[in-house]
Amino acid sequence: MSNANLSKRGWGLSALLLALAGCSLAPVYEKPDVNAPPAFKETPADTSAHADAGTWKTAQPSDQIARGQWWIIFDDATLNDLEQQALDANQNLKAAAARVKESRAIQQTARSGLFPSVDAGFGPTREKVSPASQLEPDGVNVPAQTLWRAQATASYEVDLFGRVSDSVKAAGADAEQSEALLRSVQLALQADVAQNYFNLRELDSELEVYTRTVALREQTLELAQHRFDEGDTSELDVARAKSELATARSDAMTAQRLRASSEHSLAVLLGRAPAQFSMAANPLAPVQIRIPPGLPSSLLERRPDIAAAERAMAAANARIGVAKSAYFPSLSLTGAAGVESATLGDLFKWSSRAFLLGPLAGTALAVPVFDGGRRKGNLANARAVFEEDAANYRQQVLVAFQEVENNLSDLRILEEQTRTEAQAVSASNRAATISRTQYTEGAVNYLDVIDADRTALQTQRAAVQLSGVQAVATVNLIRALGGGWGDSAGASALEPSIAQR
């Protein structure tokens, strides 16, 4: 075969390899169909009437839009301050931000495969070569020599069949997943702070109820003692009054204990030791804010945990391409250029130049032949990981729909339940007042007073607890919907301080 034909074949092979460079073997990526319903089952019929009420901005479907300060809709300066403290100092949020830095560093490492690597070196080597390498007969003594070298070496793996580019895509999707998880941790932190804050204030309201109850029981004990001293009743009424007073005081202590634990939990969320944090008592005012849930389809792009699950799928899909590329040849281009001489003084003369193109060892084009099933196993694993991530994504979507529906139904029922409980509180308070008046007049016995007072206390506590549940359910709905969305410059300040890409 002539040299011309060899040259043509070489150029043809080179052109073919260049055409294959960057050609991905990964399957075409498509998000799985999750069959999102057209509307939430529990969407209030009058949502549209409240959509433009000014207390809430419905999200534009995009997970990458900066979150706004959604908690300001509660119009509570203390909550606003606590949220900012948590964003500045919470350790879980700092750990999530560090994980974003880690994933971005890995992405940068993967991207380096798209470029050649260049090294430089300088130094002497002592070597002795064989007579055959110098085309001399066997037995000829070739003296050892010292060579000084200053050279640069370069190596580059041609991206055949998309192995390198698919690795970069997978690393990029991993980085986006970690960023979505950071936003998920941030949203969870914001919601946890608001929930703990409202729980704390609900316990303050309970303590306020107990304070009134204890004062009332003390008055009732004085009345029972007075009637006993006058001989109108037996000592049994006094003993019962003392028992009811002690029980009310004990229940108040239980609420104080729960409040202390809630305050300690809030301190940890703020990144502070419990000994360094305390909050003044402030009974909870009813929270009556309506949150329009929007459409289920927009939820898929609003929630950061769903976005993270989708990015995990994209990374797994790209890694299928990486696993497939192992079945095909890989091409590595290497070369070295520099100067070498027997003496240091002659090292940088033009006549001392030297170069080497092609692989320094082995072959440039490596073709896989046999590996005992390793590539097959890697490909099967990559496909199984994608199937797992796809199933996790669908499950995450279903859970998201469930959480929204749960909180919508909670708020719908709580609205009516709160009104009903308010009627119960009014009626029980009236009954307690009547029973004490009748007891003073001797028309009823003390058991009627105890029963009426207990009922009044139970309904008051239930009303206060319903207010707390309603506030927490409102926060939970915001969290289930993916948080608030901001278009102001201040919204970006919520993002943790992490290195930019």
C-alpha cells in the first residue's frame, strides 16, 4: 500500500473520530409524566376573589426565582427579626451551603476534562542505553550519559462518544440538585422558625387562660371558705375548691414547661445556645390569612425538593451515556516538547530542541476487548439508578400534592371550627358565671360550679389551641406550596453566602 493511501486512510480516520467527538450516547432526557390534576381538590371556591387581595403574590413557576420574605404577610416584627437571625446563623443552613460549594467544585473538576492538561519540568537524568537502540552490534559499549531536559508535556482525551461531556452534564445536574436542596433546607428553616414562634405564642395564650383560671379559682375558694365559715356548706366544698385551684396551678406549670422547651428549640434554630435566648410572653392573635394555592402544575416547579429530585434524574440519565461510552474506543492525544543536552550550558540552544508526538507509552486509541462484565454491570447500574430516581421523583410529586391538599382541608375546616369553638367559649363562660351566682345564693351545690368551670376552661384552651393550629397550618401551606416569591432586590439577600459559579 502506498504512502498516499496510508495518508488518506489516516486523514479519514481522524475526520471520523472528530465527527464522533462530543456525540452523546445518553438517552434523550424527558421529565416523567406525573399526571398532575387540573386543580387541587381542596381549593376554596372563592380563591379567585382573594387572589388579588394584596396579602400574597402567587408564584411564577420557576424554581430558580429568588424567594421573597413570605413571613412578612403575618405583619409581626418579632417574627421578621427571628427569621433573619435564623438565615444568618443556622448551622444546618450553613452545612447545606457548604454542600453547594462541594458540588460546584466537583463540577469544575469534571469540566476540566474538556480541556488539555499541560505540565512543565526541568532536571537531569542519568541513563545508559543498549547498543541495539543505537544501531550498533551486540557487545559494543555505549557509555552512560547525563542529559539535561527542560520540557513541557500536554495530554488531551478526545471526547469520543460523549464520555467527557456527559460526565460534565451529570456533574452540572448534581450541582443544580445541591442548590435546590439548599433552597429546600432554607424553606424548611423559615417554616420551622415560624411554626415554633406561633407555638410559643399559643402557649403564652394558654398561660394567660390559666392565669385567669387560677385567679377565678382563688375567688371561688374564698367564697367556699366564707360559706363554710357561715355554716351554709360542709368542709367538702372547701376541699373541692382547694383541689380545683391546685389542679389549675399544676396545669399552668405544665404549659410553662412546654413553653420552655419550645423556646429552647427556637434558640437552636437561630443558631444560638438556649441560655443565650429568651422571648417575652406575647399571647397569640388569631391568624386569618388566605393563601391561594394556584395550579398543581405550577407546584412541580415551585417546590425546591421536587426540583432536586428532577435534577437527580437528569444526572442519572447523563451517567447512562457515560456507562455506554465505555463500550467504545477512547482516544488520548499526548505530546512533549522542549530542549535536552548533555551539559547544562548547552541546554537552551536551538540545536538542543526535541519533541515527541503521540502516546508516551502504549497506544493513543484504546479499544475495549474484554473486562469480565464490568461495563455491562456499570451500564445496568446506571439504568437502575435512573429508574430509582424517576420513581422517587414521582413519589415526591405525590407527597407534595398530598401536603397541599392536607393543609387546604385543615384551613377550610379550621375556619368553621374556630367559629363554632368561639360559640362554645361564650356559652361555657356564661354557664360558669350563672353557676357561681346560683352557688352564692345556695340554689346549686358546688359540683355544678366545678363542672361549669371545667367546661369553661376546656373550651377556652381548645379555642386557643385552634388558633395555634390555624397559624401553623397557614405556615405549612406556604411551605407545601414552595414558599413565597420575591422580585425585589432585597429578596436575593436571603440566599446564603456561597461561592458563585
